Amino acid sequence: MSQPALYLLCFVVLLTAVAAFQDLRTGLISNRIVLFGATIGLTLSWASAAYGGGCTGLLGALGLSLLGAALVGAVPLLLYRAGGIGGGDVKLLAAVGGVLGPYVGLEAELYAFSLTVLYAPARLLWEGKLLASMRTIGLMIIVPLTPRRARKPEVQPVELTSFRFGPAIFLGVLLAAAVRLSSLT
């Protein structure tokens, strides 16, 4: 791993830590934080690529940034459209993919979703909502598959439990960074 790539990784860890803190405090990830982080991160990434490889390096970095943002942001965008996660989470993950590229970005995203899959049932069990949540999930899967006239009422939003995803994104990026750094030794 090159020194500029290491700096970018550290910057994204810091960016996601700030976003996670804000998400825990307010339930939102500010557009300002994501835009600032993406602007600084992409500028550093592109400048480093241009310095090391000239125009060819810059074009390659631009392509990887676009591909990373698109690939890492695709699944979160679908989840956002289904009401599963917030818009700030989508933008933060797309920024992570844009700055770190598709490989590290998808790895961090996979870690974030994996951590959430492990955390969510434990929290629901702790709060005594696990069985009710499993029923709600079953209804969310089955209801769209049944004919319209046989459908029961839609799932009420009150029955849904929300989780802050920002901390999982931070931990996912931190785990991806740890994997990258452990490969250096």
C-alpha cells in the first residue's frame, strides 16, 4: 500500500468516525460532512494519481472513483428507496466508494452490513422485540407476493425498529483499514 493510499484510508476512517458520531447524536448524517469529506478525499486521491501517473493516472483514478461510488452506492440506494436506510448513509457509502475505490469500498460496505446483521437481532432480543420483528419481516416479504384483494393491511411504521447505520459504516471502514494495514506486516 502506497503512502498516499494510507493517508486516504486514514482520512476516510476519520470522516466516517465524525459521521458516526453525528448519526448517534442526531439520527442524521449531515450533507456538509459527506460533501466536505468527499471533496477533500477525491481531491487528494486525484492529485496523488496525477502526480504519480500524469494524465493517465488521473483518468484511471477518475474512472475508479466513479466506479467505486456507483458500485458501493447501488445497494444502499435500493435500500433507501425501500425505506430501509437513510439518505445520509447512502451518500456516505458512495463517498467512501468514490474515495477508496470499488475494492476497498465494497469491502467496507460488506463489513458494515455484516456487523448490522449481527447487531440487530441481539438488540431486538435485548429489547424483547425479536419475535414481533420477525413477524413484521415475514409480512413485508409475503404481503407483496399475495394477490391485492387477499392482502391484509400494510405493515405499520410503528412496528418497524430503526438502527443508526453510521456507526456500522465507521466500523466497516475501520475493519477494511485494519485488514489493509495487517497485510503490510
